Amino acid sequence: MLTEWEKDYELLYYQRRTEWLHLVRPCVHAITHAARETFRRGPLNISAQWALENTIGNLGREVHQFSNPFSNLAERGALRARMIALYALIPDLDPPPKPVRGSISLGDSFTILQARSRTKIYVPDVERNAFKVYFEQIGVPTTDAPVQLHKWARLRLPNSQVARSAWKENERREPRNSRNVKVSSALVFFADFFIECAQFLIGNDYVYGEVYYYCHIPIEGKERALALVSVYSAPHPILFEESCRTLRVCRHNGVKNLHVIDVKAIDSVIGMIPFPLTDAERSDAVKVRTYTDCYYVAEKLVIEKLDEDVAAMT
């Protein structure tokens, strides 16, 4: 499928005409050679030129004596190699960074980070109902009393990503968008959502959501870190299947589908990119209605490998 995509890409965007060659990046065309070159040379990550070029760039930025640049560059490389060897022999020379001021370690390499609301805030009824459902699911008696809590803005994950929240991001003049997350191992709390999306969720033990805020509250004498998440709909089934189960186009549900989850159910930070329509689709009322408020999922390809590395180290 990957080589078919590459061929279709070339035929569509430059029809393999030399005067249009600049429209295709080398990394696109290289896909057709990946299997053959891996068989001939071994894993390509150990022979890729960009890794060496990146290292040369890093070392070059350390050179401040330009009268003899190549000797200085070689010296910086030798110094880097000695430092790496020492860190491997004596790990205490490279201690882990100190905890961030005001942060709370949650265990399992999860850390909740500031900002934090100065005072406890009463949550609106729609959010209170989400907390009530969560408490019922974990077997904690509930009442109709108002829910009051401190809001937290960020969460550091075991893969070193920082998941933010709408509570603080929406206050920024130019907000970043690092508040969409991939959630796993929490489907037990999404009973109604699970029924709706059962066909998609078979073999895919995760959903996607936008974090409104985090909180750290006592439940039956034990502090728990929770997140209020607006869960996206299941991916559009036709697009999902036609794209070989690759393109996940989900609808943003806002406050209509709020759920409270344990923060340790968050797997990684993802991107939810507005789903674009073609000119023909924009003139079709059915298409516009179908894809209004829809986003497609963009995950970082390296995160799964990082998770494996973290697991191996711990």
C-alpha cells in the first residue's frame, strides 16, 4: 500500500516530468527503495545521512574559535564521546532533572504541572454530571452537592510530552494546541460511547479527546489526578475503511460528550487537524453537514517507540 501511494502521488503531482521534479521531495520517492536498500545495507536509520548532518550541526554550534574550525570541530566531537562514555560508566554524573516547582509526581512517570487556580472553583452542572458519572463508575457514593476543585493546566506524560488543557490555552492571545490526547485503558467509563462505537473500538483500545482541565482531588482518603475530557466521535466509518484504516476523521462534540478519566489513561498528545473540504464538497449541503466540526487525527510516529524505550528503562 505504501508503494502504491508513492506511485499515485508522483503520477498525480508531477506526472514524472523532469520540469516538475521539484514538487516531489526525496523522502517521498525514497519509499520505493526502502525495502530493497534495507535488504542490501541493513536498517536504514544507521546509514541515513541526516543523522550525521544533524550531529555535525550540533557540534558546529559549539565551536566559538573560528581560526581553526576543523580542529575545533574534531575536539568537540571527541569531548562529546568522552562525556557519553562517562555517563554510561557512572550514571550519577548525569542525575535526573529536579522536579518542576509546584509540580506533583503522580507515580509511573506522570507529573501534574502548574498553572493551578488560586482558589477552588465551582464547576457548572454539565461538568458536575460528568464527575458524578465517574464517581458512580468507581463505586463512590455521590450527592447533588456542587463540585468544587482546583484546576490544573498541564500534565507531563511518561514519553516526555506535556499535555495541556483548554482552561489555560484558550486564555492565550495565540494559543498553542497541545490539549488533544489519545486515551487508553479507560473505556470502562465510556459505556454509552463504547456501544455507539463498538465496531471501531474492536482491536483499537483507545479514543481521542480534548482536555478541558486537570484536577487533583481526594477520593475516599486518597488523592487522585483526574482530567475532564470532551471525547471525539468515532472515526467516520467510510473514510476509515477506504483509507485502509488510516484516516480517522472525528467530530468534536464539545460539552455534549464530557467524561472524567484518570490521567494515567492518557497515552500521548495528538494533533486534531480541521478536516478540509474540496470546492465541490463545499457546494454539497450533505457533505458540509456531514463534516462540520470534523477533525482528522495526526499522531507523532516516534511516540510508540519512545513508550517502548521508557518501559524497557523502568
